Amino acid sequence: MSILPLLFLAATIPALPPAPIGDSLPVYSKSPDAIIFEFTDFGGTKSTAKARVTPESALAWCENWRAGTGENMPACAKSVLEDQAGRIYEASANCQTGDLWVDGKHYLFNGPDQASEVFTGYLSVKDAETLKQVGMSNAEGGRMLGADWLTLCPFGLPYDQLPVQSTFKLGPDETLFGEYMGHNRSTVFHHEKHHVIVYAEPKPSIAATIKPDTVLFRGWHVPNEWLSGVAYTFKKGCDPAPYLVSGHYQGGLKLTLTGKAPVREGCKVIGYSDKSPNASLVFDLAAH
């Protein structure tokens, strides 16, 4: 195949796909989804999303949380919208340094949660004033804040911690940690501590173009649960094209990442489609 997922260094702040306008911005547990309607500097040093509850998200919340109560769903949705009274939710981040602001409060990127047994591995933040990790319970909101970071900064680790490069190699004092997986007849390696997947043994048909240690994916990984981040398609003679992907492990042996992949005319990206061959990336832990 001539098109393969690939990560590429374009600049200090990397090229990213279009911002996820129309997706939900994590706000509060069990509250109606706030839908993103404006995004500036996606993935940059002033990445900012604005969102509001829509008639559709209000109705979806009513149907999910009020089902079986006998309540009139359109009336419920109308009440939800009245309660919101035009409220705008806003979150911003400096994806280079790890700073996050939600509802005017300042937080700092804090890596994988290691303080709770239930949510170990989820992205955590700490209060910028107290330097204490925000708890991961629904009431404390730590998981939602971690999800906010990934919405604003889908590469996961701040660029100051892990500079974006087209290849990834461990430092001299680091130990290999992760797992090999088969992918489209190539072997890849998932560096779990860095949340990066690289080609380990490219198949012969792409070996002249894709070298070992070429980054295939970078984002965030919760062990045996899910991955979310950015993959790239690569076409010979063209600049790589990024797209957002996410997925889950199936039975502990397979991982599938999906997302609307770039559609090209020549080298130019003209749109994104879930019908593209690159819209589903399958990794098999048993086939490498």
C-alpha cells in the first residue's frame, strides 16, 4: 500500500488535524455534554476550546438519565437548556509546558494517576497552587480534567517532556518497556511509558520508505483499556497528514484505533472519511 500511518516532525509545535469542533468538551460527570463550537490554536501553546449545551445534547442527556421516569423528554431538554441559560464552557492549555486552565482554575499536567487503585494509568493533573493531585472521583473531577487536557493536547505528554520527532529512541539510561505487535504485516513496538508506537520491523514493501523507530502513533494509553491520540498517513512524495484516532483493546490481544482518515487528491488533503483504509488501524499482540 502507498499510504501508511506515520508521525512527522513539522515544527516545534507539530502539525495537527482539524480541531474537533462538534465533539464534546468534558465538563462535569452526569451533566449534559457541552459541544465544542470554537477552537483556537489546537494543540499549541494557547489551545482553547469553547463549548455549550445544545438542544441535541440536552435531549440525549434526558434520554440517558431520565429514561423510565415517565418524564416528557422534550420538556426535560427544554428545562436543561433553560438551566444552562447560554452558559459557555471554556478550557485552555499550553501543550508545550503542561499548564491547563478550566473554569478559570489553573492545573498542571501530572502524568499517569498512581494515587488511586481504580483509575491507575489515567492522565492526572495537580492543582497549580497546592501542587496536590486532583482526586479521580466524580466529585473531585480529576478524570474529567485529564480528558480536558487530551481534548486540547491530543499528543498526550507536554512537548517539553517529549519533543515531537519523526522517530523515537530511548535515552541512554532508559530500559525498553512495552510490547511488540503485528500491524499490517509489519512489526511495531508500543513504548508504554512514553505512549508512542513505532515501527520495529517494517514489512519489505515499505522498508525503503519506513525505517525502524519511525513513529506511528503518539497520544495517551491506559494499560489494557484504551488509547487516544494522533496518527499520520504517509504517501510517497507528500507531506504526512495527521488525524485523530482512539480505540480499545479487544480481549487483551488486539487493539483497534479508529478515526476519520485524510482523503487526498495527489498530495493535498481534501477531507476526512471513515471509509478510508486508514480509518481503522489494527494491532495484534499475537502476530509479530
